[in-house]
Amino acid sequence: MIKQNQGVKMNDKILKSLEMLDKNDIMYEVKNDGIHLIVEGNDGFIDYYPTTGNWKVRDNLDDSDFGIRKLNEN
């Protein structure tokens, strides 16, 4: 039961992230069934993991943060 709930939460986070990116016309590529998204940002490509909320800019590994809202600002 717990694993099933975790799967539902993961899918929900992925879907909500995709909806927000689409709503804001942000280009992205889906990898690993949505576990990893490659997002086009102002400073280059961004690796985003919607299930954890973590993201980092590929060309500047010091530029990383947490959350879809902050990603949307980048």
C-alpha cells in the first residue's frame, strides 16, 4: 500500500510539473518516463527532476536550486 501511494505521489508531481511548464510555454524533453526533464532555460539546458524538485543548469553546475517555481524564473 505504501509503495502504491508513493507511485501515485511521484506521478502527480511529474504531471503537475509538466502542466506548469506547458502553461508557461517552456520547452522540455521528457526522459525516463518523466523522472528526468531536460528544460530549455535562459542560461542553457537545465536538468530537472520533478519527483524531488531538484534542478541544475548544465553549463553552470553551481547554478542549482529546488522547486518548479524557481525553475520557471530561470
